[in-house]
Amino acid sequence: MAEFQEISKLSALHPKPAGLVLQYGTSGFRTNAKQLDHIMFRMGLLATVRSKKTKATIGVMVTASHNPEEDNGVKLVDPMGEMVTQDWEEHATQLANADQEDLLTALKNIIEKEAINMSQEANVFVGKDTRSSSASLSQAVLDGVSALGGHSKDYGLVTTPQLHYMVCCQNTQGKYGEATVEGYYTKFCQAFIQLTKNTSNRTDDQKHLCLDGANGIGALKVREMESHLKKELQISLNNDGSKGRLNHQCGADYVKVQQKPPTGIKINPGERCCSFDGDADRIVYYYTDSEGTFHLLDGDKMATLISTFLKELLTQAGLDLKIAVVQTAYANGSSTHYLENTMKVLVRCTKTGVKHLHHVAQEFDVGVYFEANGHGTVLFSKAAEEKIQQLAEDTNVNDERKKAALLLRNTINVINQTVGDAISDMLLIEAILAIKGMTIQQWDTIYTDLPNRQLKVKVADRRVIDTTDAERRAVTPAGLQEAIDNLVKKYRQARSFVRPSGTEDVVRVYAEADTQESADALAHEVSLAVY
Ligand code: 16G
Ligand code: ZN
């Protein structure tokens, strides 16, 4: 076929370095940008084939999220805006690692295995973050798409969740919104304005938010969006990319892991602050108190605030819908305890990685999912959306139910349901705080985090550790779990687990306990047991 000859010719312009083996991991391919040109071309090919298979538009996002500037990466986005399915992750790995001369064979194998009709049209949306390597790497993706005769649309600089949104809008014929950046701002900002419209007399202080843009794409997009917010949210933007380096001593990952504010930002006591990560799919909140102590409000705190708000509204609306919170093993024990015992909300635990949480959240009418690191969103089932919509339009219900239904409807519209989205999460949290008339300190005191510690351990082969029970227990090597259990017993309110990282060549250790000293000691002891 003509297109295959074209691929041979063009792939020679994107050669694979000999011996390089990469895997489509938890969040796609990710490594030093210099090693990625061939991967990008090949992901352009694969996205085109995936588009033919699904008869829908597929997304390709060029980003390495919170990694340093010199890295880059790529992720595929499936038709409804979700992560690509597991079996196609395997195809991606196969295609990425085929030697230059075997590329066509590898591609043909996938086409055959998936019974692809090659005469089917293909459409691929491409987006990129602000890394200096992203321009040429996203061009390599576009080259891959055109090598197979696919159509592409280059969205240029967009956040990861914006690209997910575009793909979903396109494949739902605009029902989810308009597949443009402008459509994105209009949809989410209008919902935010509606939600905050009747909140009583918010002061300028309450409308003010200090934002750390991680010197990345999120900062750029918040600037673009600002006018749509009609001063209902006044953002002072730090780390906007004009001076500092991407993710360097700033951003959601830095703040969460270091448990301190971004370097160089002046924060007034009590001021509400948040940080995005490098592709704006993660957000964490924080403040410092009058004594200068730093307080972090992470994904668990957001899940709690959001699920409490939604549960109250569902009760007021008299809607019998099943709400659940999905967490991972990293969720602070206090958050799980509060949700289960005080809020009486169903909590489910899954393996780390957004796709796992997303899938479990889909099982409920309202599924709130958040990783402790700040990636999360809320999913509403079709039936739940319909019930809320009906109630909002019903002229025969009392004022309280109606008001709750309208708030729920606008809440649905402020949420990017395709994937965790720092911008949309920020608008949602800001709206909830405004509606509840709550300060960040009041939000923080809903429950108190158990002190915790995370460590990384370098081992010869991290794959010898296999886990079960949503990564909370180690099955291999023999004796490891028993050793952890014995260490945990020594401390109060303690919990610990180990898991091989999906993004780095390390084993991660997590421990929590009643005091910071105990959490630190337990993490240290468990890391010794891992060797
Ligand atoms: C990736 C995941 C994130 C997860 C992290 C864990 C996506 C989009 N991102 O960044 O959800 O928390 O990996 O990394 O799925 P680890 O396996 O190295 O601990
Ligand atoms: Zn990210």
C-alpha cells in the first residue's frame, strides 16, 4: 500500500536510537526529550490507527507534566477524553521499541490484530506544553499522522486536560462543549459565575487567590481565561513562565513532596494559595498561619470538601443517587476515616494511576476521585445527570429542592469530567468555598492529617516487589509483608506500604503514624526491610 512506502521514507527522518527500550508507563512515555523524536512519530502512527479503529478522534498530548524541563513525554487520549486502553498501551510499547527496519512489521501486526480497516478516515488532535522541546516533538507526532494519511488538528499550546476536553467535545458532537480553547473557557467560567452569583457579599479578600503556575502552560492559560471570570475570581499569578524554569522549586509536585511553599513567593498569613503542575492536571492548595507554619490541602482534602458539598446538595435535592470517593493507598488515613465514619460516604481504594481511579469512579452515580498528589475530578453517570437536569427544570418542586438541583447542574458544568484538571478543580473549589462562606483555615480543620512520610529506595530490580489489595500489601518477595506488619505494630495509628514506582526506577515507601517522629521512623525501618 502506498501509505506504507511513505512511512518507510518518513520514519527514516525520525530514527530510533539503537538499543533504546522505553515503556508506555502510568502516564505514557516519559524520558529525556532527546530520546523521544522517534517515539513521537510512532505515536502519530498509532493514534491514526487507533482513530481508524474507534472511528473517532484521538488525542496526543506532548508533555512530561511535573518532570524537569529537559524531559518530555507523550500520552494518547481515547474518544471520550479518557486515557487510552491497556491493550493499546501494549501496542504503543511494541511500536516504540521496534528496530528501525522492523517498524513496518510491528505496525502491520497491530493493524492485523485489531482488524483495522485502513480505508477508514482518521482524525488526531495534538497538543503540547511549554517545554522548549515540545515544538519539534509535536511536529514529529503530526508527521506520523500524515505519514498514514490521517487528518490532524494542532491545538498548539494547551494544558493536558484541555486536550482531553477537545477530544471529548469533538466525539460527542459538541454536546460536552465547543472543541476550542474559547469554548473551554466559556463553559467552565460561565458555570463558575452561575455558582457564585448568589453568594452573599464576597469581599475582595474572599475573591482573591494566589496561584503558582509552575512556570508552565497552566499559567499561560489562566492569563487567557481571566477576562471570562469577570472579576469574580481575582488571581495573582506567580511563576508565570516569564522568569523561572518550569517546575523548578515550584508547582504542585514540589509543594506536595517538599511540604513547603514554592521558593520565592511571598505569602501573607492566611492567604489562600494553590499550585498547578507543569501540564495543569494537578492542583494543591495551601496557606501559612500567623506563626508561619505551612498547611497543605492536598487531593484528599479536596475530595472531602467536594464530596461533602455534593452529598449535602443531593440530600437537599431529595435525589437518591449513590456517591462514592475513590482514593489510592496514599490517601491519608484521617481522610478515609472522616469520609467513612463522619460523612458516611462510600470509599473505594484503587491502584495508583489516574486510569484506575477513573474506572472505579465510573461505577457510581457520582464518583469523586482524587490522588493525594492533587489529580482528580468528579464523574456523574448519565442517569444522574438526567435526574438532576429534570429536577432543575421541574416547576412543581419546592424552592429548596430546586435551588439544590440548580447548584448541582452548575457544579456538573464547572467540572471537567474527562480527566483531573487544575483549572476546573480550582474553579470548583473556589465556588464551594464561596457558597459555604468558608475560609481555607476552616476547610483545613474538617479533619487533621496523620503525620506521614514518603521515601524512595533504590534497589537492584524493583519488579521483584509485587503487590495486591490496591498496592496496600506486598505479595513478593516472601517475608516482606510480614516484616512490614511487625514494624507497623510498634507504632500507634500506623500504616505503611511499599510499591514499585511506575515512573521511576525506585521503590516507594509510605508510612503514617500518630506523630511525625513515628512516621519518619517507620518509613525508615520499612525502607531497610525493602533492601
Ligand atoms: C503518574 C500518574 C499519576 C500517579 C503517578 C505515580 C497519570 C496521568 N499520572 O504521574 O496519577 O500518581 O504516576 O507515580 O496517570 P509513581 O508510580 O512513580 O509513584
Ligand atoms: Zn501533570
